[in-house]
Amino acid sequence: MRVQSFLIILCISFLLGACKLSYQTASFLPSTHEIDYAASKLWAVYAGISSEGNEIGAAFDAASADVFYVYPTLLTDKKDINWNAAIDDAKVNADVLKWILPYQASAWADAGRLFVPFYRQNHYRAFFEPYRNQGGNAAIALAYADVKAAFDHYMAYENNGRPIILAGHSQGALHLKKLLQEYFDGQELQQQLVAAYLIGTRILEDDFKELKPLVSSDQIGGYVSWNSYKKGKYPTYYAWYNNAVTTNPVTWDASKKSLISDHKGLLYYDNIIYKKSLEVEKINGMLWVSLPKVPKRFWMSFVKDYHRFDVTLFWEDIRQNALERIEAYERKKLIAPRERF
């Protein structure tokens, strides 16, 4: 795979810049069609088995936990007037299977049975004015309704009291934040939460009543979040990130910086994990990331916004951390099975 292909693969998330955007658009037409997630074709991955019949991740018959993952925005074409992707959109769904599963969702796949629903995600323009008030808010609500319906199905037919990891990037993380607010924050289900990985969106501590940021690698029952940018650079929209929760995804603690020797590994376009290739620094609301030490990295010297790489930069760090938190959950359950986590 060439570098150019890799850039296309990973340039799939909604926050690509604060430039003025111009899209073709249309009036939002409300949908009364509710998605029934009992149909297996509506899942990219269900209980660790992809819609193509492939097993994703660990030995799922022995897995103690589940991972509910929601993918980022793939509907970005400026000429596409649709506010939401169709649930059976062939291009979007094919991109999920071809690019999202191996480069993002797979980072959590060893931690438990993986569940990845297809959903009628909103178009990229829905996040920005003037489009937000022209149908964008309704489009975002429709996308969340699908995520919620998929989670309801999972809880009704698959969970059975199992510990849960929530993971998502960009638009996916935005919807999971709302799911946390409605289902977990200060509620009984919070006891089953191992961790929520809310990556690539703005999370403020006061978004939740009881849920808190996780500040150690084996802490459970809360969330982590970060937004990556090239070290020493600031986006023109930097004020948007003011006071956003920023986790160090290398040390997973309160450390402002990490050493290059601490980095577990990024997943590069050649499908090789490169260890000890970058260092990070937390600044207000964002994560500065050094230029990774990887082969043929010249093209990356021209990239400032690392949003599209939020997961792949720390792929192995995430994988190991998810396993560590699952182990911590299991230990605590054995020690104090009746305590609220």
C-alpha cells in the first residue's frame, strides 16, 4: 500500500479543519423509520464476528468483557446533499469493513467481544454553521438514535451483566458521550463500565455528574479522551478545545509529557507496529505529538492536524491499556463483588 493510499484511508474523521466550508445541501426530511438491530446485516461486527464471517480479536468464547465501538464520520463528500448515510450505504459500510476495523476498532478487539453497528451517521457538514441550524442538529440526533437502538439491542440480548468498554472516534465518540450520559452516569450500569475511550471529540469534566476522567492505567469506571495535533503547532480553532479533558495515551496518568521510550507502538500504513516512535505533551485541551519516527515519514512533516491519526498513533498503547483495565475490573470484582465501582 502506498503512502497516498494511507492518507486516503485515515483522512476519514470529521474534524479536518476550521476553514470555511461550502457544501451542497438540501432540506432535512425527518425519518420515522426506526432501525431494528436484530438483523445481523446491520452490524459490521457482532459478538466478535464480522459481517464477512471473520473472527475479530481474541477467543471470544472465553472473553469476559464486551467492547461497543462506534466509528467516525465517513460521509464527507461536498456534493452529497444527504444529511445522513443510508443504513445500507454500500460505500460507507465497505469503508468500515476495509479501513475502520483493521486500523481503529481492532485496537480494542483483544479486550473482549467486539460489537460495531452500522448506523445512519450524519454528514460532516452537520457539525458546522450555517448547516447546523439548517438540519444538522436533526441529522446528529438521528445518528445518535441508531447508536442508542444498537446499544439497546446489545443490552437486551448480549450483555448479561458482562463488563463493558465503550470506544469511539470523532463522531463516534460524540455519540458515545451522550450514551454515557443517558445510560451510565450515576446509574446502575456504571458498575459495569470498564472504561470509555472518547477519542477525537471535545469532552469537558462537567459533561457528567459522576463519571470522571481516568488518571491511572488500571483505573476503571470512567473515561479517557484526547485530540492530537503536531507538536508546537496550534489550530486556528484552538479555542474550541479550551479546558477539554486530555489524557496522556502513552502513560495513562497525570504526566504532562511522555518519553519516546514509553511509547508502545503506532500502527503504520504498512501494517507494522512501530514502537518507541513518538512522544507527547499535554497542553490546554489538546495533545501535542512529535513527528513519528517511522519509514518514509517525509509526508507527515506537512501535516499539522493529527486528528485522523488519534487512534493509529497509539494503537498498541490502547490495546495493552484495554487489557490492563479489564484485568483490573476482574480483580476488583473478585475482591469486592458487592461494592459499587
